[in-house]
Amino acid sequence: MKNFLRSISAALALSVAIALPVSATETFTDPYKMIETVADKTFNRIKTDQPIIQQDLEHLRTIVIEELLPYVDSRYAAAIVVGRTVDIRENQQAFDEFVTAFEQYMIGSYAGALTYYKEQKVMIEPARAVGTQSIITIRTRVMDPGKPDIVIDFKLRRPRNAETWLVIDMMAEGISLLDSKRAELNNMIRQQGLPAVTALLKERAKDPVKIPENDAAKASE
């Protein structure tokens, strides 16, 4: 269980690295190039910002907001979580509010996962031809000295009529994070309704950034 939690933390932390834009206007027509370029730049920034982070973990939330969100398809992910429990077209305003709340909720999750990062190295699988595919999976490997490598599969999507690729999901130890969120929230939406779950996520988003449970336990040992 501890290794699984560590894998989830690594997946979330790496997702933040993959989401960093090199410039405000840059797009990534090559998803492999996106991962190769931005992971290195982001991990270097996190390393540089460690003195600030050590003083205030909420700084990680700022990094996520500024660097991650532009390269994550939050609306698509939110639609997957809602599934068929709600007709989005007939409940557009309610869904828009849910997307915002879901995004804010995930910001806290990503920020907490960034507390895991120290100086791990990331290896990315060799690039393959993408062709006309709109959704692809890229395998990465997080290497932490003295610990087993963690294999993380990233799912990316190229929206219709768009040039850049966006992150929509991650799989750590074969477990999809998006599927996990859908399992967590879908039944609640069905039973309580979308507005009630939106309100719940807004409250959860207010929780302070904290170290994931497995790392907190290690720190106290």
C-alpha cells in the first residue's frame, strides 16, 4: 500500500512537470517533445524554489495554477468524471461550475504531490510516430536512488482543430487517476446531484497543501 501511495504521488508530481509551458504562446505538436522539454525545466524550478516551498507549502499551489492548468484538459477530464449521470448540454451552467470546482480541487491534489519531489530523475520512452491519432499514451519512468523505479503512463489528447497536446490522465501501477476520481465522485453525483458535489469540491479545495500520507509517516519515523 505504501508503494502504491508513493506511485500516485510520483504520478501527480510528474504531471505537473509535464504541464509547464516554455513560453506563453508555445504549443506542442509533438507530445514526446513536450514531455522531454518541460519536465526538465519544471523539476529544475521546483528544486530552485525549495527555500520558498519549505517556508510555505502553499507556494506549490501557485506553481500549479500558473504552470499546470494551461496544459491540462480540465473540462474533458471533468466530463469523464460526470459521465452519463448528467446531461451536460441541458445543465450547462451547473457543469461549468463543476468544472471550476473540480479544477480547484485537483490543484490541491497536484500541489500536495509536489511535496514528494526532491531530485528524482525521469526517463521518457523513445518517440513513436503519432500520425492522425488524437489520444496517445506515453510511458515514463521515475528513478529514485535506493528505491524501485516507478512506471507511469501518461495519456494525452489533441483536441479537435487544435495543434497542441493536453494531459488528460495518468496511470500509476496500472491504476488510472482519472478512473479513480470518477469512481470517487460519479456515484455521489448520481445520488446527491451535480450542485451538491460541486459545493463539496469547493470546500475540499480550501484544505491547506500538505505532504501525502506516506511521506508524512516517513518523516515522523
